[in-house]
Amino acid sequence: MNIGEVAARSGVPAKTIRYYEDIELIESADRAANGYRSYTEDAVHTLRFVARARNLGFTVEQCRSLLALYRDKARASADVKRIAEGHIAEIEEKIEELRSMQATLATLASRCHGDDRPDCPIIDELAAAVGRKTYS
């Protein structure tokens, strides 16, 4: 099947499929005599697997590891669980960062009168941050 059909059946855009081939996350498709890519049913399954993992927020490198484990029938489920638990920890850290951002913005928004005057603590805080180093 061609890339358009594989894209439709897997839910992964053709551009992303080409990218995944370029970075060798998935195997490159064989080329037909006319030069077009020719995909197998296995490619559809692999792309669905990757799409689901990406939708869960796994990085490309984590997907690479998960794919290797998926293909390894002698895998230890502990290896899969370790990747998942590591990702859970990353998600929890991001949630905490987002909660902190939310609290800061809520505090600033509550201090802002939201009227026609130019005074605004939100703008004042953003401007004050310009002079501070805000990255590591």
C-alpha cells in the first residue's frame, strides 16, 4: 500500500511517516519499480503503536525503546514498566510546574484591576523578569 493509504489507516500523517523513516524510528518502506514507497500491514500496526505512545507523551527515544521491547518476544515486562514509570515521573514534574505557573498567574490576575487604567501588575511582573535571569 502507498503512503497515503498507510497514513489514512494508521492515523499518522504522511509527513510524519517520512520523518520517522528519516530518523530510523520505523523501517523505511520498500520502493516499488515506480519509486513510490510500498508499505506492509506491519507498518500500519507499527505506526499505530508509535502514534498511541506519542499521544501518551512518550518521546521519540522512549518510543524507540518501547518498539524494541514490543518486537522482542523474550522481553521482561519490568523493562517496559521502568520506561512507563519514568514517563509518569516526568508527567508529574510537568504537572507541578504547570500548577506553579497557574498559581503565579492567578495571583497576578487577582491583583490586576482589569479596568481602563494602564497600571497592571501582570505587565509589571513580566517587565521585572526582563532584567532577571529566568533560565538555567
